[in-house]
Amino acid sequence: MVVSLNDKNKDFFQMVFEVAKLIPKGRATSYGAIATYLGAKRSSRMVGWAMNSAHLDKNIPAHRVVNRNGMLTGKMHFATPSEMQELLEKEGLIVENDTIQNFKTIFWNPSEELL
């Protein structure tokens, strides 16, 4: 599916990028948590599309955004299939079977952290 980037989508993507830039090293969040924080609770898929295009900008830590279960569902959008995991492990996270271990412990919730 191809997402058309009209001005509204571009603005939303930019807001997603700004939130993603705030995720601390060694922490991770979910597409849904970012969508909820932005007041678009049902737009987690749109956050995913934003993250898919974020890999072109190394200032956006797209590797820290995963699905609600801590799975590296966006790994195919990185330069190599293992890059997302490697970046997370470099920050001290443990990834097994494409899933961040202890995800609930390291989970960064922007709705709580950015009060």
C-alpha cells in the first residue's frame, strides 16, 4: 500500500519524528503510544508509515519504535535485516526472536514522560 503524503500527512509525520527524537537511549516505545500522545489514538499504522520513512534521517531513532508487544516489526525498512536489532543492543537492550526482552520495563510512554 502506498501512502500519499499530502500536507496533513507531512505535518503528522513531522510530529511523529519530533516525538521519536525524544525517546531516550536504552528505551523504546510503540507506534500506538506515539499515536495516543499525538491525539490520534487509532493512527498507530500511520505512525508506522512515518517510521518507515524516517530511516533516511539518522537523527530520528526509528529503531526505538516497535509494536505494542516489543516486536521489531519495522526491521525490514532498515539497511539490513539485523540493523534495528544491532542498534537496540548497542544501547543495552536485549532482543531475542525479533522481540525486545523486558519490554514493559524499558517502555517509554510519551503520554506520561512528556507531561
